[in-house]
Amino acid sequence: MSYQAKFRVWRGDATGGDLQDFTVEVNEGEVVLDIIHRLQATQASDLAVRWNCKAGKCGSCSAEINGRPRLLCMTRMSTFTEAEVVTVTPMRTFPVIRDLVTDVSFNYTKAREIPSFTPPEGLKPGEYRMQQVDVERSQEFRKCIECYLCQNTCHVVRDHEENKESFAGPRYLMRIAELEMHPMDVADRRDAAQDEHGLGLCNITKCCTEVCPEGIHITDNALIPMKERVADRKYDPIVWLGDKLFRRNR
């Protein structure tokens, strides 16, 4: 069964734009990306949208639907009533290139700032040995598809452009936590997380967790444990005294 849906789609580029109204056919079982493609095919051939797998695994089709950061390919039209106007806009945190496509290079910059996996010196390939419980601790974080919805919804950068220079965002703070928890990574990442990547700016509102399409518990399993590790290092009086007595490098 099909019906005519009312869509409101943002059209424009870096210099400005506005919302344009469309009426487009919707068929049973379709997702928002299907409707955007139909708009391209029938009414707006120059509409720009980024997508790839259409299976919720590439993270390309991130946008905002009725104000909520979501994947276009994983948002079913059945979640809206036939009378509802569906508004599709680009991710607000990143600069618009054109229409629904944004410049997400901020994230690539932050990724390059994080030191890579650091195994023990002298450890050869094939000598890595870990307990399954240690593998499971950080394995959840590897489900990330880098859709950047968590980065987009994080109010630390969404509402404060000036924070982008000093704040890595939830996706890359999660990456730091993943490496810090890895039993074969010998780098101490606690000071860098706080001083270089802005962990202290996160006030654990869990907005990043709420929009994650992979269901990763970013706040509870990565950000809060990382904050606890930083607090132990910086503010535990026994650790502080040990640093002073043994002149530990920090």
C-alpha cells in the first residue's frame, strides 16, 4: 500500500539555503533514504546526499530527521504517520557542502591526533596473548561505523564551535578508552585524554549513546571509565604521593 507523504528537505550550500517542500510517494517497507532517492529521480535531480551501503554499516547517510540525528537508511517510514511532515536536514555540527552533505573532515583530523596502538617493545607478530575477558572489554567499541552521529549530537561542539580545537568528541574519546583498556597497549593515555583531547569537557549527558545506531554504550562503558582512570591518576592522594616520592614520569 502506498501513500503521498509530505517531505521538507534542506537545500543549499555553504553560503546559505532553506527548507523546500515536496510531496512524494511512499511504499510499504521503505526507509527515508528510499524516499530521498525517489526525490532525486522524480523531482530534484541535483539533490546531494551521501550514502553507500544502505544497510546501516557504512555510516555515510547521516543526517537529521525531524531534528534527531539518524541514519537515513535505518529510519523506516512506518515510524511516521501518513499525515506527518518529515523534515530532513544536514548534520548541524559540521559545515554544509551542499544540501544534505556535510564536511566531516573535523573527525579525520581528530583521528590523526590519537597515537596508534602501542604494543610492548620487542613483542613479535604472533606473540600476542590475551584473555577473552580482556578482549570483550573493548570489543564493543569496535562496532563503531563512524557515522559521526555521536559527534554531531554532542552539545560540547554542537553548540560551541570554539571547542572543536580542544575536544576530540565522544567517538575519539571512546577510541582512547579502547586503547587504554587494551591489555597489550602499553601507552599511558590518561593525561593526554584530559589535557589534549578534552575529556573534562564531557559532562556525560548520554546524548551520544542515545543516537548510536550500533547501540554502543559510549558514556557508560567508555567515557565514564576513562574519567575514573583520569581521576585516579590526577586526584588520588596516594597516587599523587607515589608520583612525588618515586618521581614517576607523567
